[in-house]
Amino acid sequence: MVKNILLACVLTAAGGYLLGSINFAIIISKASGNGDVRDYGSGNAGTSNVARTIGLKYGAVVMILDILKGFIAALVGRHFVPADGALLGGFAAILGHRYPIYFRMRGGKSVATYGGVLLAIDYRIALCFAAAWLFFILVTKYMAMGAILGVWIVPLVSRYFQPEITILPTYTIAIGWILVFFHRKNFKRIRNRAEPKVTFKLHEKEEKYE
């Protein structure tokens, strides 16, 4: 029985990581004839950099697909390991998105993928995260600040909506600090007033400033 549980955990983690490593920002930017999105703007392979340097419609597609892969990784994880499989599979997908094995370990910041994981756990938690993210983007005008401030509502609402998952607040706090680490270059640029604010203007193939 122990061996079966260990095997299920290994499969869940491996599957989540491999799924998370499918970086849609890079795939879509190349498929659209715009090359590698990591060569432009922030150098980040994620929604905001795609939307800013390639176009909003492409950014929207990337966001949806990134949310979906986090959602699927968590659901599959729950199937293999009913107790905490969603958390394990989701965490692996987040790491895969940041350090994709298919793309030289240079991926995105994992915020949308994290949203997909939360959606699989409880849609109400995901909605609270999305609302907080949007609110702080509107207040600060920075995408990174919106994400990083928004993640800290998740441990609070997790305890309210899913009190039976006792590890969830600790898990979401840990993910929050991981996302802060992933955004450390954004914070440096914000301090130096070099981080671009949210805008609907297209900066086509903008020179890399990371």
C-alpha cells in the first residue's frame, strides 16, 4: 500500500511538472511568427509579456491555456492521490511553468497557472484571487504588484471556504512566497522606476529590458 501511494505521488508530481512545462507563451509567440517572446520586453514567457509585445488576443489565449494546465494538473493529481494530490500536482505544474524542461528552464512567473490550481481546489478561492489581482493592478498600475499583493488574500479565504483542507493555508502561504521570489526582478525594476505600467498599447517586439 505504501509503495502504491509513493508511486501515485511520484506520477502526480512528474505529470504536473511535465504539463506545467508546456509553455504556451513561447509556443504561441513562435507559431504566430513573432519568434521567442523571451527575446522581447521583460523576457518573461507569460501572459503580460505576450500581451504587451505581441498582442492582447495572444495574451488572452496564453492566460486561458496557462490557467487550464494548472487546473488539469490539480484535477489529475486529485485522482491519483485523493487526499492532497491536487496540491501536489498543482505545485509541480507551477514549478514546471517557471522552469520548463522543454524550454531550457526559462519560463513564466506561474501566476495564471496558480489561478488554475486554485480553480480546481475551489472556484470561490480562485474568484477571490482573481478579484484581488485585478483590484491591485488597477490601484498600482503594475501587473507584478497586482499578482504579488493579490496572492496574500488566498490563505485567508482558503481557511474560510475549505477549512477541512487543514494544510491549504500553509500551502498557499508557501506558494505566495515562491511567487514573490519569481517576481524579484520586477520589484527591482519598480524600485528603479524601470518597470512598465499596465497599458493597452502594443509595444511590438519591444527591446528586451530585463
